[in-house]
Amino acid sequence: MHPTRWGDPAGAAPLPEPARALVELAFGVTDSPAATAVSLPAPALDEAVLAELRTAVGDAHVVTDDAIRRLRTRGKSTPDLLRARAGDLTDAPDVVVRPVGAHEVAAVLAIAVRHHLAVVPFGGGTAVTGGLAPDREGYAGVVSLDLRRMNHLVEVDPVSMTATLEPGLLGPEAEALLAEHGLTLGHFPQSFEHASIGGFAATRSSGQASAGYGRFDAMVVALTAVTPTGRLSLGVAPASAAGPDLRQLLLGSEGAFGVITSVTVRVRPIPEAKVYEGWRFATFAEGRDAMRELAQSGPLPTVLRLSDESETALSLADPDAVGGGASAGGCLMITGYEGSAADVAAKQTSVTALLTDLGGVPGGEEPGRAWAAGRFKAPYLRDSMLDVGVLVETLETATFWSRVEQTYADVKAALGASLPGALVLCHVSHVYETGCSLYFTVAARATEPAWRAAKAAATDAMVAARATITHHHAVGTDHKPWLAREIGETGVRVLRAVKAELDPTGILNPGVLVP
Amino acid sequence: MHPTRWGDPAGAAPLPEPARALVELAFGVTDSPAATAVSLPAPALDEAVLAELRTAVGDAHVVTDDAIRRLRTRGKSTPDLLRARAGDLTDAPDVVVRPVGAHEVAAVLAIAVRHHLAVVPFGGGTAVTGGLAPDREGYAGVVSLDLRRMNHLVEVDPVSMTATLEPGLLGPEAEALLAEHGLTLGHFPQSFEHASIGGFAATRSSGQASAGYGRFDAMVVALTAVTPTGRLSLGVAPASAAGPDLRQLLLGSEGAFGVITSVTVRVRPIPEAKVYEGWRFATFAEGRDAMRELAQSGPLPTVLRLSDESETALSLADPDAVGGGASAGGCLMITGYEGSAADVAAKQTSVTALLTDLGGVPGGEEPGRAWAAGRFKAPYLRDSMLDVGVLVETLETATFWSRVEQTYADVKAALGASLPGALVLCHVSHVYETGCSLYFTVAARATEPAWRAAKAAATDAMVAARATITHHHAVGTDHKPWLAREIGETGVRVLRAVKAELDPTGILNPGVLVP
């Protein structure tokens, strides 16, 4: 269904001519370091352990092949791609184990506890913050717990408008199964094609249509999880006052507290109509004010996105992505409407009136169509950019509206100071009544250490501005050094206490999330 | 501002003649057991401990008077009222301590840890599930930590549309302070007049306008709390992927994990227009189907409530509560719209069309006005009913739409079987896309033990129907025996682990929430 994947040299999108020209303009002559072919370290596990795992999940589902292990090594951040290119496969798992059902997951965890194996739950493998690169120090080996065989639509409840999904379903697979019932989840992050339902839950993913469908964690009404010390089944009602909402403790737990074995999500009818449009605002600040007005007065479109001046200029430099209606300059906003024809028309009328009042210039449907056509493509370009020696990476944050301006300025300044000559682009990708996210794309002729220093400076700037260190990319290992500055030492102690209770021997994704 | 309080004989509403006639009709001749005047057990604390507390918060704010301690004894459930009437004041605190600010709260907790005193955070005192009656066994004494002096509006952020409130503010006080800025919280539970902001957060309260404004836990974007082992400050953005949402662990924690010292909530402009209307549906099931359609297709009114046949008949038997437009029979639905005049008109048009399509008969504004006028009054009647020997109590649940019918039938049957001759009324008070709540009112000539047995049977029925044991009344001590059946033993272990980490000596509301 999706033969090519990010970080797979065979699947890299060829760099379009306009982009190549842009790269040459911005960064000068290009070179192309070839990926190094290196073989993996031999699996560290002895035959007795492998035999136990085979008993748990079946011979065919305990895999030690280099090719498979290589595909389960780390995630898809640009540093991950660079290390793969450099032949650094030190984080490869020793074995890939493919359970089916909560019972097999529990059996694998029991074996892992007995032999002190680190277990890395693996869904789509699109992690971009180091969530798939656990500490292996002190462990007898690393098991990649590949959940791809757990790919069923377990139940549809058309009255409650919920569906129970297994964690290994990829975005398009889940949508195809729901479509047979006339339903959609409406969750379309940029990683949609390759990411899994379990991953969406474990990382608090947020999709491009979040203004209309909500964040993934807001869609989850129930979940089940297997931990090394017991199972969890949470959620018997949309909302409850029966103590703290423990669903919210598993959502965002990144495999460190348990393995999510199913989620029950709110679903909606497949929209009858979809319309995407472009708008132009004179400045990023004016566009943000208009977004805030929409979020606070309503109604919101289903998709709402605003590029800053730099990102607008860059996307307009690519003829494939430019609508005739959106003339150069200013900032491009995308508004999308999905629903019944009547709903779409009503919302479009209302939003059009408000945006026009607030200084927006309508750009028609062409920019909207261009955005929709390219909405999942950006990550594929990273490989082609690396081929020509340009590192492209993203980072994101969110805060309350009153702090957005300062956060934007400070993060941009930090990136600019750390990476002179870099292109720094930004868009607002998710809005709420009380605030919004900021999603930065950075392109620079830089080494991995230089990138890491720049990212550290940007994250320091977020913390100083009292913005979150990540709005939808999770903590992983990359953001962990900053987590205590966001949730405090007491918050970290709570995470450690929950971890110690559910996973007392620390086999689950060690070193990820919990400082 | 609110001189009369529930459970205060002086503040009891006189039983209106129609209600008295109804009571006689339903339960026969009335009698009036007089409340017994009993004095409190002497405070168990020695002078040295009191002196430490005085140093922490000031002499005037360490109170051992009987009158004050009596008012801080238990909450306002009907069993609480009955025990107070019976002269059972065994749960009275030894001392009432009134701190100001997180620093004083921390100082009091430190003293409590040193002397092993149980600490009961106290806001408005309207708990109805035993959350203010902790275990005193093994403790040197019980401190009622009265938060009423922490009653400030700390900050308004008109750009982000948030406000930071202290926990001791009562509902009307918070609304009055916000009104000075043209803002409202929109949180109006039946306890609104007497309940506190901290209580709303600690119990996951939900208000009568939840369809429009959301539950209280959905309004909270940030909070601070003091625990015996450190402080928490959570929430730097509307949403985040920086690990599990720890705000959701404090919301609903009922004072057992920490003392909430501030909440930052999403606020809205004071609505320009408010319209409340009545509708009649032939059956409760038809009305619920219409509510579900509204919740799933939108737009929702701000207030949406549906009484079953019995509750409709009873309210229509009271001339004060009946609109001329709603003729007898069927089920009364209340729809309320709040917002700009244009928004109200647009929503009203859209909802009217949908409800008419679904078989609703419009009853005009009179039933809506009657509902709005009486919306906070029901609890006052309990005292008058007790005076005539009739116990009135409420219980509530929620589940997904597909299980609502069965849950309604089973809970009603359980109550009917336990309390022959009881009046059992029900309404849907809160709706979501995936489900709704059911709020039962029971009136019976019954003793407290008979009521407890009936409530246990009803709660068993909820668990068996896979509905939550409480949608918005919290766990307290009353629901604790059922919590493990809702969140599982593993879920209970998580709560215990968090409790042990934050409150290792177990001084915070011991015996409440955590089994």
C-alpha cells in the first residue's frame, strides 16, 4: 500500500527542479554523500531466550534478520536518518518480536522481565524525538515489539459513534477499515501514511484537521494496555468523575508505562464535502490575530493553518504549490471545511465574513488544493535534501495566545543565532481557544552536532518563554533533558512513581520519556 | 451574599404547598423528627500543635470553636444531613485552619506531616459522596484546611481568554470578579451558589451549561498544587505532548494528592443573550435519540437537559415549575442558548429545525424560564422533605449512547427493588458525541441504612452495565468500594503509587478516593 518510506533511499522523492534551484541559491553548490553500507552488530540474545520468545508468539514472528532489524532501528528524525547514513546502527534491536493480542504481548513482557530485556513498542516507526532509541546499558538485549500484526478494527459502535482499533493499524489502514462503515477518524498528521494508531495514542499526536476533529488524545474515549505488572482497561463513559482521568496518563506515555493494545476512538461520518481554500494576510501577526478570533468566537474551519512570511515565500517559489489567486508576499493561510454540504457552506460563509473583516484576502481554492495535494510530502524531501548536503528538520511548540509572539521571536532568534545562514520557516498548525502551536522548519548546511546545538538553543528559548517543549512530537530521548523544566521535579517524581509501579524492573522503553 | 446553606435548618426552603400535597400523596401522613442538639467532641490536639499552626497562618486563623467545626463536619449528602440531625458529629475536625497562599498551605502540611494530622482540604463544603469525612483512625487529629481566604482573581489574560482563580472562591464570587472584566466561566452546577473553584477542580465537576461551556476539567488549562513533598505547577499551553497530561491526574484527586492552590481556566465573554426553552418528546427514548443527534451532528445548545416521564410529571405537578406551553405527558427537554444575539438566533434556528424533525413539540420559553429560575433550588427542599420524614437523594452516572437504555433500566430497577414505593426520577444532564449522563433523584420514606443499600444496588447496576460510578460527584468515601471495578486493580495501584509518592505519610484526606 505504501511501498516507499521516509529514510528509505529507494523511496526518496526526487528533488523537484525548483527546490534544487532553491537549495543552490540558499546553500551554494551541492554535494551528495553516499549512504554507507554497514552490517549490524550480531544479536546479543542467546538461543534459549529466542526459544522462549518463539513459544510466546510463534517461530515465524521472532525475527533476527539484519534487514528487518535495520528497519526497526531508531525513528525518522533527521539525526536518525544521518546516523543511518553514517552506518551507525548501534541502536538496532537484537530481535524483532511480532505478537498478536494482549495475551501474547503479556507473554513477551514476562519473558523480558525474566531476562531483563529492554522492550521497545514499535508501530509505524515514525518517531522523531528518539522514542525508539532506548538505553541498552545494563540490559541483556533489546526487543523491538513490533505491533504491526495487531491491525484489526475490533468493533464499531455506530450508535455511540466509536470504534475500537488495534495499535498496529497504520493511518491509511484504519481509515480504509472505517470507510467500510462510512466512518472516518479525521486524524491526519503529516506522518499519517506511515504512523500507527498506537503511536498516535502513545505520543499525543495531533493532525492537520485538528481544528475540526480535535487532537488524537481528545478522540480516545477508552483504551487497554498491558504492563509488566498487570493490565489496564480504562474508559466506560465519555467523561467521569471517578477519580483522576487515568486514560490521560497512558496517552503520551510513549511505551514507558505499558503497551497500548487497543484504543476506542470517537469517529465521525465520512464528510460529504471537502473544500480547502487559501487566504493572504499582510503579516504573520495579523493572520494569527484572525486565527485567534476564529478560535475564540467560532466557528472554526476543519483545517486552519498559517505560514509565516518566510514559509509563504518559499512555498510560493515552488510552482507546484502555488495557487494563482495567492499573489506573492504576506502570509498564506489555509482554511479547510469538511462535513455535510450544508455545514461546509454555512461555516465557509461565516469564516469568510470574519476573515474578510480581519483583513484577509481570499485566494480561492487553488492554494487549498495545492496544500491538500502536498500535505504528506514534506518528509520525503528530507532524503533528497540530505543527498545534496542540506539538513532539514522540524521542531514545534505551543503556548497561550498572549505568549505566542514572544515565543515565535525567541525560537526563531535562537535558531538563527545557532545556525547562521539557515532558512527558518514557521507555521501555526493547531489552534485552541486559549492558544496555538508553532511549527518550525529549519534548512541548513549543518552537521548533526550543529543541529543538536541549535535545537537545544530553541528548546531553551521555549522553556524561557513558558511554551511547551513539544505540542505533538512527544518527549522521547531528545526532549527528556528539558522535561523537568516543564513539569517540575515533583511532576517528574510522579512519572517515576507510576513507572516504578507498572514497570518495576524498567524493561519498557528504558531511557525514554521519564528523566 | 448567600446567607442560607443546604443542610442548615434555618436556611431550609419551606416546602411549597404543591410539594407537601405530593409528599402526602406519595408517602402518606407526614411527621417531623426534630434535629437533636449535641455538642462536639473536644478537639484532640494539644496546645503545642495549635501553637505551631498559629505560627504558620496567624492566631486568628486557627479556629477550634464548636460552631465553626460543626460547619466543617462532612458534606451535604442526605446521609450527611441525617447524621447531623441525629447528633452524630464524630467526623468533626479538631481544628479549622485558614491559610492564605501556597506558602502557608505548605507550612500547614509540614506541621501535619510532623504530627501525623489528617488534613481535609475544604472549599464550599458541598461534597455529596463523603469526600469530607476522612479516616481519623491512627491520626493525632483532623485539620479542616479551610481555603475560603484564598478567594482572589489572581490574573486575567484577555488575549488568551484565561483567568487564574484561587481555590476558595465560591461560584458566585468567581463570576462576580470575572464579570468586572466582562467575562464568565459558564460553570453552573446545581451546587454553584455554595461550591468552590478548588472543589470544582478536585471533583471534576460538570455544570448545567456543559453542552456549551464544557466540563470544569475541560476548562482548566493550568493549575498549581502543594503536596507534602513538593509543589506542582502544570500547564504552559492549551495542549502538549510533553508526556502524560498530569493536570488530569490532579483534576479529580479530591485532596488526596495535594492541595490545589490555583487554577487557570478558559473564560468566555459574558453572553449578550440568553434564551431557555422547553420541548416535549413522547418518550424518554425519543428525547434521548434527539439529544444524541444534536450531540453528533451539532450544533449543541448551551444547555441541554431531558427529564424522563416521571420527572416530567412531577415537575408539571408543581404549578411554579410548569410552562403553559408544555402540556402534560411525555418528557420535558430544556434547551438553552447563550452567546451573541446572532449566535443564539442561528443555533436556535438550527436546533429547532432538528428537534422538530425528530418529533419534538416546542413548548416556548415559559418552561425554560421556570427551569432557569429554579435551577439551584432542589437541594434546599431536601431539608424540608426530611422534616416531613421523606429522604430525597440523587445519584448519577454516564456511559456511551449504546448502553444508556440498559443503564437507565437497570439502575431504575435496582432502586425500585431496594426501596419499594420510592419515587425514582431521572434526567439526562450532560451530553457528549459518544454518550451522556443520567441523573437520578430518589424520594422515599426510608432510613439511612435502607438508602445506603439502595445506593449500593444502583451502583452495582452501573458497574454491571459498564457505566461510570459517577459522572460528576467524585469518589469520596461513598463510591470508593466500587472504584476498583471501574479502573481495575492496576488502575488502583497507579493511584496508590501517586499517593505514596506525593503524600508518603498519608496525611491528605486519608480514606478518600484511593482504595
